[in-house]
Amino acid sequence: MAEKTMSGMTDEEKFRFDLTGFLVRPAILTPDETAGIIDQIDRIHDDPESLAPEERSMPGGAASLLIDHPRIIEVLHEIIGPELRLEGSYCIRREKGQQHGELHGGGPNQIDPIFGYRFQNGRIHAGMVRVVFELTAVGKDDGATHFIAGSHKANFPMHPDHSSLGEGERSEFLTSYECPAGSAVFFTENLCHAGPVWQRDTPRYAVLNAYAHLATHWHRLRVEPEVMRSLPREKQAYFREPWIADFSTSPATHNSVERFLNNEEAPIDTDRQA
Ligand SMILES: O=C(O)CCC(=O)C(=O)O
Ligand SMILES: [Fe+2]
């Protein structure tokens, strides 16, 4: 009998993620790690020439440690599945008054293979999951990512009475989080969410990575070739081609991480960029 593997999430984390659609893991990065990535983001904005080409965009340079951070991957294995891809990665240095935008997502998309959120046979099957790495401490009213809790499982489309970020017009289900520097915030892309106006005098530094099941692909990959080439093979594995099995071989070939690591010829997705 196969050995029972330990779950990478506590029961409370699973309950919380299933109930609300998001989850915060506080302070999983060290102060040195967060400082290194903040410095990289500052240089990307102010002085890109001071960085090597492979550090000038995500997910290269200091931020590359986030790609396969064990405290992230153990959650993603639990809520997406054992075979993962990194769909896309971007960083922000959001100044006071800037925003990402209004509430979006949520509602009856459970059937959608890209975004859908399902629970069956005792486990979560989330579509795309966004991981926000908050690199500075965030307070509840700072204007970090906001969510309509539970909307990832809503059966009706988002109602206009619950779709505004306007003062005095906010849904009672609209919520956010506070967390120390170096925290990770996971949310299913089926959850209604927004990046509202940043309220604090000091900027919001964050890296936002989107993960998906190996077999699905929403974002066209836009990782710079220099960045991709610079990553160790273990991290490149998160950008392998989006397929599961090749039945032209006998036995069938599975597009596993192990195969990718053992086969130097196995292409990375960036090879197909044009
Ligand atoms: O900027 C934010 O807080 C949210 C970003 C967002 O909506 C997204 O990346 O899908
Ligand atoms: Fe979004």
C-alpha cells in the first residue's frame, strides 16, 4: 500500500482557504530575503543598468527564490495538485494613490478548467492560484489585495451591490489582511478580488506569481530569455511545456519534474516564444 504522504497544510489552513478563497502564511521569508528582493525592485525601477540582465525582470535575480519556495509549493501541491507550472510573475512598487484596479472575478466559474474552484473526494482542486509575496508589513487599511470572501464558490454572478470599492458602497463581505513583511497570500483566481488604491505613505513592495496545473495555460509566457537561461534547472521545471503524457512512446512518457531534470533536452516553454 502506498505510504500516506503528510499534508503540506494544516487542517485549519485548508478550512480557511476553502471557506474564504484565500490564505495568509505570515513571515515565511527571512529579513535578508525580503531586503534583497526590495532592493532588486528598486533597481528595476530606478537603475536597471546596475543589475545583470537576468535580474532586470521577474522572476529572475533575488526574486527567483520565490519560484519554488518550499512553504509555497507544499500549499500549491495541496490545492492545485502535484504537477505545477508558474504561469506568470510580476512585481510592484505601488506608491500612495496608485491601484491595480476594481473588483474582478468571482461567481459561477467552477466549471472552468482554468479558474474553477472545486472540492471533491476530500481534496481541493483549484484552478489558477495567485501568490502575493508582501515584502513589507501590511496593515488592514493600507489597501493591499481585497477579496469578497467566499465568492470563489458563489453560484450567482457577482451582484452590483457587492462589486464596489467606493467608500460607503463596500460589501460587508469585502475583506483584506494584515501581515508582517515576507508573508505569502494565496488566493484562487476564482475569488472576486481587487488591488485598491494604496493608502500608505511608503510603497507597497510585492511580487505576484500565478501558478496553475501543468495541463492548463492561461497567460502566454513572458519571461525574458536571459532570465529563463539563468535559472537552475529545478526552477526551470516550473516552465516546462504544458502537457502530461506522451503516448507515442511505450511506456507513455510523463512530463514529470524528474523527467525534466534527467533530460537536458526537455524544452522550456520560453523556447516557443516568438
Ligand atoms: O494588486 C493587487 O493587489 C491585486 C492584483 C491582481 O488583481 C492580480 O494580480 O490578479
Ligand atoms: Fe486579479
